[in-house]
Amino acid sequence: MSGLTIRQDDLQGAPTRDLLALHLAGMHANSPAGHVFALDLSGLQVPEVTVWSAWRGEAIAGIGALKALGGGGGEIKSMRTHPDHLRQGVAAVILEHIIDAAQARGMTRLSLETGSGPAFDAALALYARRGFRSGGAFGDYVASDFNQFMHLEL
């Protein structure tokens, strides 16, 4: 998308932290207690997670992360578009960046866990357009009525 810059994020800036707080609040608003698996700031600041943010000038437009799972797998975490930049292709650009990074690291499969219900329809459509397919739980996740899993073979 024109005018969008993707950069690795150190999670220190207020715009990034504010967007992460918005992401967590949204997840808690749309999923019952005990069914939110979004990473908080400390969960994103571990060696196996790399975070990227998308910027339009000085304004943060979105964020996304890649968590290395081992065995050639990776997990997409914390995808969120800033409300001022919705429906402008930001999430698609971040998703492509994460997929490219996973391939460059030799990963052979990307997975993600997300919520269910209408609040997640746009994200699910984006993932499906990019080739992700519904599948079973992975890692330590447990399937419930409130989450679902998608996978992409690289």
C-alpha cells in the first residue's frame, strides 16, 4: 500500500503500546474470560517473537507479530489495524510481511488462533484470501466454541 512503511518494533513507543492495549481490550470485549490468548506486552517481548508495525508517516497504522514455534512452524500473533486505517489494506501488507519473514527464516507452516463470531469475520476473510485454511488446534491451544485455528503451508 502506498505510503506505508513496515519496521521491526521495539515496543517502546507510546503509539505501539496504545495500539496493543486497544488490541487486548478488543479481544477481551469479544471473547469470554479465559478464552483470550492474545499476547500482552510482556508476551511480545520474548526472543521467539518478532513484532512489526506499519506506519503512514508518523501515525501507526497497524501491528503484527511472528512467534517461532520450532519444528519449522510459526504463529501469527497480535494482528491489529488502527481504527483510523481500517479498510485501507494495512492488515494485508502486514500479513504479507510476516509470511515473507517466516519463509526467509525457513518456516514451512504458519498457524494462528483467533476468536469466533462476527467481530472476527474481516480477519478470517483476509486469512482465507491469502490461503489459510481452517484446521485443528496446535501448540498448547484447546479448541472451544470461542476460538478457531487456521494454517498456511509455506
